Amino acid sequence: MESFQVHVLAADRTFYEGPCVSLTIPTSDGEQGILAHHSDMIAAVLPGTLRYQVPDGPVQLAAVSSGMVKIEKNEVLVLVDSVERPEEIDAARARREADEAQEAMLQRKSRQEYQLAQASLARAMNRLRVKAREIS
């Protein structure tokens, strides 16, 4: 398969830069599959599972938070708040974060706090899903 250049950047680090033969990202329109020479586009990235395959390598997974993706001239730029490989995820911590977020949602002090708790819960649940896929 033909490859294209990918840059996956989190707020605190460069996650991956290099050639890629396929990339799947969670967007507001569903999962978006990208191959070489994909049409140019910009889309919002939602919390979910990013899948990418480097030439002659297996498909790799990562948990991503919200952000954006830009495809232009056979080059893909993914900018997200956070991105983690399954082996980097602490499942116990993610479960604690999910429990704390659920408790905060039940208390509903303000609309803004409720929305922050919802976002925290979504991130924790996504991390647990990605971690579970590593094990299976």
C-alpha cells in the first residue's frame, strides 16, 4: 500500500510523526478512514480510538481526546489534547476518574460543572475501552 505522512500531536508531546498506510480517527461524522491521496479536509476529532498502521507494521491503537484533523496534500495533521497508547493507560486510575465524574454529574452544581464531568467521564471510559482492546 502507498503511504502518506502523519503528524499526531498532543498538547504535551509529539505522539507519532512518520509514514502511515492507513489511519482511522473518531470524528463528529463517525469514524473517518484515511488512505494515501485522501481529499483535503478539516474535521473535529472526538474522544475515541485512533488506529494507524505504519508500512510493514501491525495496526496500532491509541486513546485520543478532542481536537482536530487536517488533511492537505497527502499529509495528515492530528492535533488533540491528549493521546495514549494502551500500555500507557493506568486502568485503575481511569476507573477512579470515571467514578469521580459520575459522582460529580449526580451533584450537578452548575451546568458548566456538569458538562465538565460529562467530558471527564467520556475520556475515562474511552481510556478503559482502549486498554481493554490491548488485553484481548
